[in-house]
Amino acid sequence: MSDPSPIGDTPIARAFYIGRYSEIIKATYEADGPIAAADIGFVVGALTFVDRVDEARAVFEGWLGKSAQPDPRTLAACRFFLGLAAARAGYFDRSFVMLVTEGFRDRHHPDPWVRALVFQGIACQCYFTGRYPGAARNALRALQAAHEAGFLYAAMLGTDMRGHSLVQMGQLHRGIAMLEQAKKQAHRLGLTNNAFAVDASIATYVTRFVPHSESLDRVEKLLRRRAHDSYSQRALLTEAAVQRGLRGRCREAVEALDAADRDALRGDTRRGKLGSLLARLWVTRWQRGPAACQELLEQAIDLVEPRDVEFRAELLGFEILVARTLADADREQRALHDLRALWRATHHFAAKSALGQFEPMSRTSAFDEDAVTPLLRAVAHRDQGALSRMVSLGLVGAIPELLGLTPGRRIIIIPSEDILLLEDHGDVIVRQRPPRWCPVLLRILASGDSSKERIVAGLWGLRAYHPQLHDPPVRTAIHRLRTFLQPHAAWIEVGEVGYRTTVPVHLVASTDAPIAEAPPLWEEIELPTLERPIGSRAPMIVESSTQLVFQRLGELELATVPQLAKSLHVSASTVVRALRELVAEGRVERLGFARATRYRPLR
């Protein structure tokens, strides 16, 4: 009879390396009969990776109680997986016992396979409690022991942990390079689910520091795939929520948060719940304003563990933001003091980023590759100099706060960017290149019930209003405006005496020059011309495009159609129609033909 397969090289172990956790559980823990001794560690690992930690602990304790001499590899694997689960969930005292107190005894074990998991466990404890230099050092020791043992799975884990640690210390390019290396190792070994987890980490890091739409697209693409571990799935969901909110997609952000909350509630994951709360704070900030974050902030503070540096730094940033919004200077200064102390003690990028947003004399980025912190600082300080960049990057969800507005329903006109924003409590739709008449008409309607007389005067510059002549183009203008504002056409309604907007219209004036009143518009919405009002014999004086063309021609004496159109800022077809009428009336003479055609007034 042959010897049983060594621990770490059984079919169950190989299935574990490639992430088939559910299959392992079904074939062992949920099947009739005992679990093979060589597979205990990997069954425990599979249970922890699907958030069934209590059952994993029961399997471990049951095996430990029956073993007179526990196998060192199984013992190391069980302690590592259970300790990692506790650290990920934020139960650091529990993880310290598993990963440090008990694991540390085996740091000189003769089997490098055991040492690889011991050092990897210590690295994890350091990482989740904010001691990133220690995490990087112990990850390197784990990597060395894994190579000595030929334990390729542990080598991939060590590379991954070292990459994470470097990113947290602000070395983004080096850290991402290490993570890419870990992903390649996972693919070479056929560990597709581990490769997915590493890819998820890279995607979430990039979105935090590189504010381009491609970064969020990568996260969204990964979300459409099936994640085999809940930790990666929650990280993707919460990061997607934060980025969607920043880009004016708060309804979609809330959907992602609800999914993350459902996932967190399936396991005892205090850290998972805290991560969801932090993401919800960001979304609430863009959806309802900083003051609305107070209640969520209190819930998060109750959950945070003092050693959880990244979460503490983000929460202190929100503490400053809320205190500033509520004009609580003492609270703001206390939070700033605590944040400075946290930065001095840990040098964590999240603390540096939060200081960069609120510290008066701080650098505006956490490190050289951080392009997001300067933009968040601009929002916090209402620096409209960043408006153009935020528009170009699509970070429109933060624009209301940048402009000093409480999130709500409104239309924001930004002439300098040639855009119009439709804001609805964190959902922001961008309308590029609005027609020239659109902002003018919106400003007319925003002042209250605007009669047709006022619209005709403001939009076309006409002194007299005649219903038969002007009502059709007014209705056309309103219809075209509602079409342009879709899906918010209902924001334009009929009032008692005319038309009005049901939401405020905010005009972002240029900082270089005051906004001048827009000139009357003719070319986009043509007005018909009549010499006599319908049903009347009396003459009628109408400011029309025909009269304007005749006046300008009198100034120029001899002109072509393009010259008249350019000087009047109207379309060539408008000029042609006016000239035909003037020629027919005998007021204008046509000279030449084709492109040589010129017109001159007859005195």
C-alpha cells in the first residue's frame, strides 16, 4: 500500500489553490464520512474564504482535539487561514493569537513550507494593523521560505502581500508592479481565482489614485465576472460605489452598496461592514451633502478598531469635513490633530491624503502618482480653478459641492465648458454643447412665470408680441428645450401666465469677466414675418430678420449672403429668405449671378 499524498499536494489541496472552495466544501465538509487528515487545513481555508468562519473553527478544533501529535503543516495552514479571516474581518486580537502568538513559535521550523505560512501570517497581521514596513519585510521572508520549499502558492501570496504593502506606503508603481507579478504567477499555476483577486486589488488601487474613466471601467468589468471569494467582491462593490458617486451616478452607487451590505451580513465581518459604511459616506456626501454624513459617521466610529489605520484616516477626514460644514471649529481642530498624529506614527497614504485635502499648509497629494487628492482638496476649498479638469475627467458628482451648493435638483449652466448639468440628488447628467438659445431661455424661465411676451422679448429681442405670429415659435422653443433636458422634461412646466422651471438654474460665471446679457437670437428658432396681423387691415411694425438684413445692407452698401450672415450672426438661409422678400418689394437690387451675386439697397 502506497503512502498517502503529502500535505499540500492532495487533490483537495490542488483544488484549493485554483479556488474551487465550494466544490471542496461539498466534497468534504458537507459529505458523509470523515475528512482526510491531509485535507483538514485546506477544508478550513475553503470555509474561511466563503465566510463560514465558525464552521472552519469547528473543523480545526475537532481535528486538534483528536490529534495527539498535530501535523505541523496542517497546524500552520489552519492557523494561517483562520487568522487571515479574523484580520480581514477586523478582529485583530483574535488574529494576533493565531498569526503571531502561536505562529511565531514556528518561525525557525525546519520545514520551509511551514515557515512560509508563518511569515505570511505575521505579514498579514502587520498589514491589517497599519504596520506596512513590517508587512513588507515579513512578506519577503515568506517569499524566500516558499521558494525554498517549492511552495508556489505561498510564493504567489508573498509577492501579493509585498505589493499591497508597497502601495500602502505610497510606492504605487512599485506596488502595482509586484501585484502584476503575483497575477502572472497565479495564471502560470492555473490559479485563476487568485489571479482574479489580485486583479481586483490592482483595479481598486488604480481608481483611488488615477481619476480616469478607464479605471472605473476596469472595476465594472471585473464586477461582471463571478468572484469566488467574498472579500474581493466586497472590495470591488464598495470601490465601484465610491467612483460612481464621484461621477454623478449615485443611484447606481447605492445599488452597489446594497449588494456589498448583503454580502457583509452573510459573515461576521466587522471590517466588511465598516468598508461599506465608508463607501456609503462618500456616496452620501455627493448625494445629500456633508452635513448628512453625521449619522453614518457616528456608526462607523463605533465600529472602527484603533489599529485599523486606513479606515481611521478616512473617518478622521470625514470628521473634519462634517465639523467644517457644521461650523464646529473645536471638533475640526481635534480631528486635524488626531490625523496629524496618525500620519506621523504610520506614514500611511490614507492619512496623508486626508491631510492633503484639509491641512492648510499640506502638500495636496499623498504621493507623486496621486492625482485624486488635489481634486478633492479643490472641492473641499471651493476652488473653481479645478472645474475644467473635473469636467474633463467626468467627476461631475462633486461639482455641486465645488460650487458651494447643497446637493438637490437644479440645472447648472457652465458657459466656460460649453456644458449644461442636470443634477438630481447626486445623479448628474451632462449635456454637451447646448444650443445658444438654451441657456438664455432657461435664465428667462428660472425667474418665475415667464409670459410669452417676456420670452419673445428676451429670446428674440422683439418689442411687440403678437399671438398669431409668435405663439408657434414659442411653443417650438419650449418643446425643443424639454427634449434637450430629457429625462427631466417635467422640469419645464406651464404656469399661471406662461412657462417656468420647477428647479433652480445656477449659472457658473467666469472668474475673468462678468456675464453679459446674451444677444437676441434669430437663427436657431425662426420667426415668421407678416406685414399685417391676421384679421386686420392696419399696418403692423415687426422687428424681423428681413428688417435687420435691410438695415445691415444699408450700412455695408454692397454685400454677399455670407458677409451678411456673418455680420448678423444668423444662418445663410435666413439671409436668403429676407433678401428675396426685399428684392420682391423693390427695396434691394441683386447684381451678378452664382458666387458673384451681390446685393445693394435701393435709395
